[in-house]
Amino acid sequence: MPDYHYLTIERTGGVVTCIMSNPPRHTLVAAEVSELQQFVDSLAADSAVRVVVFSGAGEGVFIAHYEVGELAASAERQTGIAASGPELHAFHKVILSLQEAPFITVAAVNGNAAGGGFEFALGCDFRLAREGAYRLGLPETGVGIIPGAGGTQRYARLLGTAGALDLILHAQTLTPTEALALGLVHRVYDQASFGAEVEAFATNLAGRAPVALAAAKRAIYEGADLSLRAGLLIEQREFSRCMASEDAATAMRSWLDGKTWTWQGR
């Protein structure tokens, strides 16, 4: 595993934890995005990785937001994240790589996550939030821009166009409980037990059938924007992949015989 400036990596069995740090404000910068891409790429060949958890090192901060000074300079030069063209920028690419990864990704949102910070969380498969007096959301229109790392698209897919328009055009941020009610986060845990709850959540997922989890993830994401018939073909493809695996054949036979099977990931 490479040495990182912004990331601290920990591993327990099949669960890898990535703690993001950019003091004092804990904003996201281009160099950190680059490290995140290197980190995700480094896991590609490691079939033992089951779950990757992202969290923030700052007290009460997940990722505060994308560094505004960097955005302003980019806008002035019309380069980097501000540049328009057929090629997706680096932040889009790293978030898409999370979606396309065979392992399950979890954003352990331990505090403030606005703009690019919340967009990164939206790109993870699960969002677990710590209870507290902090805000989540996409306030970009308040400074004259729009979400630029997938926020408009992922909000619309999670909330529908009406909900996305309401929150984004009003630059509205939410408490963890409000985000939970809208389905923008999956769980809200008590501050005192947050770390233990995240660990239990990740460990539970890591103990499930890896071939099936990866197949279900592909089927859901790939089929979400297609017609039902096209989506069913994707589901059928992934079901066949599972049926061809050693895990499926042995686990089903073991279940019939009243035995248990330890997942092999193949």
C-alpha cells in the first residue's frame, strides 16, 4: 500500500478503513482526490477486500466541502474541475470507481459534509451518519455554482426531480435526522456508539457472500437507468454469474444438508 499524505489506511480482515485528513479545515483538494483514486485502484487486485469504510479525521467533520479557493482559481482559469468537455474530471472518476468496485463502500459520516464532501458520500453504497448538530447537503447555489461532482444526478435519482430541485435550488442543508427521513443516509447512530455501530455494519457485510454482493451491486447500478426489460437482462446475467460460482453451488447444497459454508469469494 503506498504512503499517503491525506489518507490513513487501517485493515481488519476483509474490512479496510480509509480516514481522510486535511487539517485544519478538512476540505477536499485535488491532491487528495488523486490519492483517493490511487487508494481505490490499489484494492483492485485484492479479492480479500470485502468492505471499504471512509471516514473523516476532523472532530465533527467528514469532508467539510471541496476547497473553495481551489474552485475559485479553477473558475478563473477555466481549468481542472471547472473545465467542460467530453472527459469526466478526476473527482467524477474517483466516485464512479467506488460505484464500479466489487467491494461494498460505506461513508461513515462523522460530521459536516457539504458540497463535494456530501457528493463523495453520495457515491458510496451506504451512508451511516453520526447523530449531532452538524449539516449535510449541497449548498452550492448559494455561492453561484451548482454541485459539480454528481450531486444533481444522484439527488435526482434518490429523491426524484422535484426533491432534487427543491434542495439544490434552495441551497438547503439538512440535519442527520432530516437526511435519514429523505433517504439520503441509511442509518443515524448515537454519537457514543457510532464507531462500534459502523464496525458492526461493515463486519456484517464483510461476512456475506462476496460474489452475490458484487453481482447485486452491479445489477442495481447498471439497471437503474434502463428500461425494465433491459434491467432484467442485467439481473439475469448477474444471477447466472452467481449460479456458476463455487460459493453458490456449495452454500445451497450445504443449506439443504443443514450445514454451513464459509464464503470463498469464487
